[in-house]
Amino acid sequence: MTKEGKIDSVIGKGTAINGDINVNGSTKIDGTVKGNVSVKECLILGQDAIIKGGIHCKSAIIGGKIEGNINVKELVEFQSGAKMLGDVVCRGLIVEEGVFFEGNCKMSQRTEEKQ
């Protein structure tokens, strides 16, 4: 999903960030973020990742926990063990067995632009 397999930034396991994050490319998060996450390309959340805030990105692979709404322009994939508490807006959705999802999902050719 990432452009040419490139990850521009990594937030490692054990790292905690309080505040919003804006990434111009792709990013992988294994730590904790309390704030909104905006990624121009692909967002990858590892199994230990925890996000408490909204997410805007082009595509996403989710293995951790999200407490907030997610807006994905293209495809979002929830891997086994992921936990989603919030609403999802996307074009395409993959949900593996073992995912916990509490919220609403809206699939549309047009996703909402970040405000």
C-alpha cells in the first residue's frame, strides 16, 4: 500500500505523543498517540499502537487500537486483533476475523476532506 514500499517516519513501541501529527508521506506507528493523525499516503498501525484521536489518510493497515473516527480516501484493512471504537469513512474495507469494531462505516466514492 505504501508508495514504492517507502515509510517516511516511524513512531516506535514505547513512544507516547500528546498532540497532532502531520506526515507528508507514509508512517508506521507502534506507540501511543493522543491527538489527530494526518498522513498523505499510507498509515500502518502495529499491534501495540494506540491512537486516541481522528485519523485522515490515503490508505491504512490497522493492527492496533483506535478510539476516534477514521477517514481513508482509498482502502482500509483491519487486521486480526485490531480494535476500532469510532466511525469509518472509506472507499474499500477489509476486516479480518478477530477484529473488534464498534461504530458506523460509510463506504463512498467520495471521502470527506480534512477540515
